[in-house]
Amino acid sequence: MNLTKERLKSDFKKKLMNLYAESIPDSSKLHQYLALGALVKEYASEKWMDTNIQYNKRHVKQVYYFSMEFLIGRLLGSNLLNLGITSLCKDALKDLGIDLHEIEEVENDAGLGNGGLGRLAACFLDSMASIGIPGHGCGIRYDYGLFEQRIVDGYQVEIPDNWLKNGNVWEVKKEDKAIVVKFGGKVIPTFENNRLSFNYQDYEAVLAIPYDTPIIGYKNNTVNTLRLWSAETIDKDFDLESFSRGDYTKAVEHKYSVQSISQVLYPDDTRVDGKILRLKQQYFFVSAGIQSIIRRYKKGNLPMSRFDEFIAIHINDTHPSIAVAELMRLLLDEEGMSWDEAWKITTNTIAYTNHTIMNEALEKWPIEMFKKLLPRTFMIIEEIDKRFCNEVNEKYNDLQKVHDMAIISNGNIKMAYLAIVGSHSVNGVARLHTEILKNRELSNFYDFYPDKFNNKTNGITHRRWLIKSNPKLSNLITETIGNDWIHNPNKLIDILPYSKNPVFQKKIYDIKQNNKMDFAKHVKDHYGIVIDPNSIFDVQVKRLHAYKRQVLNIFGILDLYYRLKDNPNLEITPRTYFFGAKAAPGYYLAKQTIKLINTVAAKINNDSSINNKIKILFLENYSVSLAEKIIPCADVSEQISTTTKEASGTGNMKFMMNGAITIATLDGANVEMKDAVGNDNIVIFGMEKDEVMSLEKNKTYHSSDYYNSDSRLKRIIDNLVNGSLNVPPSEFADIHKYLIANNDEYFVLKDFDSYVQAQNRIDKLYKDRATWMQMSISNIAHSGIFSSDNTIEQYSKDIWKTKKVDINI
Ligand code: 26Q
């Protein structure tokens, strides 16, 4: 397709007319967005079709990335970028009197994820398409994504995220490809045709309807597919018997109970709650996904015995780990395979990524609940467990070990163990995280299956997180070193020789200032708050969780505030601290932390005696689209989790790529960032892993020692509960209790002094602009290795064994 500006203009006007019978002057921004989106999808559709045809015809191995979450955000801007028509479109719309940027702002985020894990899945889809790997997403089309956050009187209030209210221009409903998923009932084993078969009775059948979204590769012809499943009743919207009795409540109950399966994303990203609806969601999309993969596979006339040569299924954490049992069930019961053959194919097909070592996040399901909902699947898991326990016993002859490693124990099914046993690859998401998995959390399994374990450090797509979100920086890089880095992000290193060049430094500085001014304007327009672009922009944006230690950040700010009160002449560069974070609705302490941030903000922002040297802003409703705005204007990136707790982090990489200086503990991927950029270009503080592990193991930490011996901490903590923050003393009593009486699980007090010193180093470094800019440029230069293109290359080579495919048009 040879798209010209004139053609685009005429196509756009036609689209607006065909869809809404409107001309440009009569049309709203919403209609303009919807028309443009529909047009862009059309421009991609031929490539989409050809990609599918060629994958099928050429029998290439395909990857299916199974995830409960795909946090893809907005698609208009990234689709234009990947199709290579951003400036064409901008110019065309400008001719028509329309500002493309304003149109992009109309799109609702697809917020179908909680945070890191869901966003990682989205970056991976972009990378697979962009480097030509045949890889697709499989998940749930939630009617409601992660809740919208409002701050009312300093507290978080959750509002349903009705992201589909204006329709969704990117998806295509494929009702003709619906799949039946069965729940509950009884399994009747019968002996037919010389073998055992399993028939189901009294089950509930649910229809899974796929909605496909094109995943457009960057300036190639690849368009992969994100397939999200929605639950519907099979044929009866009403239970007819109840309907004819006039019992309308009962008559529609069934419909609502089925639809509830894909209604809403669970807003929890750590504590798992073992709710049956969550299990239903998991089985629903896993069963539909695998059935549809098998159906397509069979169209290629290849034997099922070679399934694993052509299909890889990757499971994003344990949430889809039921895939192990479901693939077994389909191979055994539907395809008539022997156990051994089915097992070989299943384990060769499936690979598993672990994203956390936090105990409360490890999924387990009570046997009784599981058995009732998925009786046949349960039988299969029992058999897998039995065979596995035998193997463990054979190897170690140690019943304690068998008990410790059993998939089913103490009344629960341990999904991580099922995932490990049923797959050929288990990976962590950063070097440190993988080492901890191997040596501590999963050491039994590492000993048993040493070859399964491997590391795949996370990555981020530099297309969304640099080219799209920071076009000025991206253009300067291209002007300076050419555009090779776009296809090969490791080439960003070519700007390193300019890191000490004053002219280049000035350009980088000006871009940061420009981005900060744009954001200051956004803040003024949306919140009516004035912020100073000449202050240091210090940003902590991520989910709210005790281990991420937003409280440490707040304590650092309070300490600085009290120092300024004591000494109004203290020479510091003014700072604006930004927080953005959603708390899980049931996570009380996290919600209290939001209130604390807002309370401290109100106190400090309104204290004129410190001459505006500190401002604090809580950014409401942190989301992908907000991240794209704030990250390019950050000077300082806060990555301050308790060492060993953050599996990787990915926000850390986004800030680095945009030239922020990171203040960090040596946790997750921060370690690898430090190795890449060098000790002088990152500000490290706090305990290292051995110290944390030894405190935890020996229980030798007493937070009150720090409270009693450090007058700064004493002042800060006393002031939480004595009314000096202008709230009732009871307001933060539970945070106080958590830190002192309950011994501060994540060592905030222990790391406080080191954090304050690190922040002082930041202040000093920022004063020396040449040094600061040299650091900033070094960070950008070394960030290329964290492109998810690199990560995906490694998954493809080491785990999936997929080949790149050039799509010919
Ligand atoms: C499970 C069961 C019930 C309800 C909710 C959940 C659930 C949902 C989401 C559990 C965990 C999550 C998400 C976890 C997550 O985002 N982990 C992050 O993954 C990133 C990508 O690998 C890492 O960079 C982060 O360090 C890790 O915290």
C-alpha cells in the first residue's frame, strides 16, 4: 500500500461519512478518533490476513503467550508508529484542522492488567511482532479493566473502568470461532472400544467468544494476534422454565452468572484470595485458548504427535498453569493418546515464567473447590502428582522431601509446582530473582530439574517507551548517531562518546526541560496545580505495596522538610516529588499510605516558610498513558524496594531509557542496570541481599532500635500520631503500629539513613550540571540492552525454538 497524505485525507473524510454521516466540522473528537482508528485497522488488515495465511501455509512454529493480563494501554499512537505513518497522519489531519495529539487523548486505555506482569505481556507482544516472531497473546476480554482511581479527601476511591463504553475500534469479534468450555458436573468413566473414556454429566457449558486485536510489527509486514475471550451463554439468555413461571430474577440469573466470568479484572497484584470466580476465569480462557490452538493446528493436517514441534505455549506466572492439565485432558480424552505420549507433548509445549517470590502471591487452590468446579482436570492433576511423587521418592528415598514437593498437599493444589513439573522451562525475570528461585524458594525443584531453570531478564519496548513517548529525545538520538538504533536498540551505546560533549549535553538538557514544561502545563490544566519545571522531578510510580516502600520515600521527604524548617538557609535544589500508585482495594495498609502521601503533601505544599523548595504531587489514576507522560520528564527514578522482594521491575528500565538517574537498592533488574551503566552513574543505597536474608533468617532485626537511636526517625514517626500532620492522631496509628510494634517487615527504618545519604548525593550531583548530564546520557546509552526485543530473542532461542518469519506482501 502506498499511502499518501492526500489519500489519507480523503479516506478519513469518507470513513467519517460512512460511519457517522458527518463532515469534519460537525464531528466530535470522539468520532474523529473512532473513524481514524477504524481506518488504521483497515490499513493493517491485509498484512494481518497475509501473516496468518503464511504462518499456516509455511507450517512455522508459533508461540502463544497465555496471560490473565495484557496491559496494552492505547493503540492509536503505537499502531501509527509501527505502520510508519505517524507524521503522514499528523500532517494530513493538520491540513484538515485536526490535532492528532488531541485525537490520541480521546482513546481509553486498555487497562487489562494490574501492573508489571500485564505490561510485560504487552511489551512482549510488540517485540514479537516487530522482530518477526510468530507469537500471539491469549487472555480474557474483561468488560472492566483495572479500576479507575480518584482521590477524595486524600483517600483512594475506586470507580469501575468502563473502557468499552465507546466501543473498541481495534478488536474483531469472531463469533464463528466460539468454543465451548465446560464446568462442574460429574465424570463418568466408561470402557468403550477397548479403552477408558470419560463422559461428563450435568455440567455447565459456557460459550467463549474470541475477540482478535491486531498486533502490528514495526515497519515490517508482520501482524500477529491478541485473542481475548469473552463469556456468553450458549443459547438461552433466559432460563425458560423460570421465565414461564414469571420468576424473572431466576430467569436471568444464569446469564449473569456466565457473563460474570469475563466481567472484571481482579485488582490484586500480590495477595491471592482463592476465590472461585478467579479459578473459573483461569480455566475459561485456558481451555478456550488451547482448544482453539488445537483446532487451527489440525487444519494444517499435521499429526497430533508432532504438536510440540509447531506449538509453544508460554504461561505468564501460574495464573494459566491449569494449561498443563487441560492440554493433557485434550490429548488424552479427545485425541486418544497414551499418558506417556500426552505427557511428553505437554511438557515439551509448555514453558513457565515466575514473577514473584512473595509467599502470599503463590497460588494454591483448595482441593474441594477445585474438584467441584473441574472434576476431570482434578483427576489429571492427581495422576500427574502421583507419578511425580514416585519419581521424587525414587531419586531421594525421602518422604519428607516427597511431601515438600508434592503438587497436592495439605488440602491444596500448588499451582507453581504444577507449572514446574508440567513444563520444560522455568524462568525468573532478573538475574538476582532467578538465583533466589534456584537457591532458596525452589531449591528442591532446581535440584531435581537443574536443566529446566533459566533466567530471562525483563525488558521494555523502546518503541512505546522512547520513540513514541519521547519523540524529541528520539529525534535527537537519530540526528546524532543515525537510525540504526531503532532496529537494533543496543546501538544506543553509540551516543556514549557524546556524553561529555557540552553541546550534546545542552540539547539533552533542553529536551528534558521541554518535557517538564509540557507536563507542568498538563498538571496545571488538569489539576489546577502549579509546579516548577526548574525543580528536580523525582518520580515514584508503581503499584502501592509495602515492599516497594513508598513510605521510605515519604520519610525521606519529611526528613528534608524538617531540616529546612530547622535551617531555612539550607541550600538545596527545589524538588517536586511525584507519586502515582493504585492500591488493591482490600489492602488497607496500602490505602493508608496513599492517605499519608496526600496528608504530607497538603502539609508541605501549603507551608510557605520553606520557599517552595519541596512540592509533592500525587498523580491520580496512574496508568500506561500517564506513564508515557511522566517518565520522559523525570530527573530522578525511585526504585527503592527491599532487596530480594522486587523480582525485576520494568519501570526502572523505562526511566533509564529516558535519561533519569536512578536511586535504587540492589534489587531485581536494578543490579543489571548498575552493571550496565557503572557505579558512578546510578545512586545505590541500602542493604544488599545477604544482609536482608540474614536478618530474615535469624530474626535479628528490631525496628525500635532504629526509632530509639535515630532522632530524625523518632521525630518523623512521633509526628505521624501526634496531630502535627493536621489529621487526627488515630489516622496513621496503624502505619505506626506496623513500623514499630509489628517490627517493620520491609526494613524501612533500617535503610532510612542510607536512603537519606543517597538523596543528598543526588542533590549534590544535580548541582553539577555537566556531571549530571553525562550521567543521564550514559544511562540512555546503556539502556538498549533492556529493550524487550533482546529479551524476546532469548526466549525464542532458548525456550521456544521459534524462527523469525518474513511476511511477503
Ligand atoms: C493472583 C491471584 C488472585 C488475584 C490476583 C493475582 C495476581 C495478579 C497479578 C498476582 C500477581 C499479579 C502480578 C504480579 C506482577 O505484576 N509482578 C511483577 O512482574 C513484573 C514483570 O515480571 C516484575 O517486573 C515485578 O518485579 C513483579 O512484581
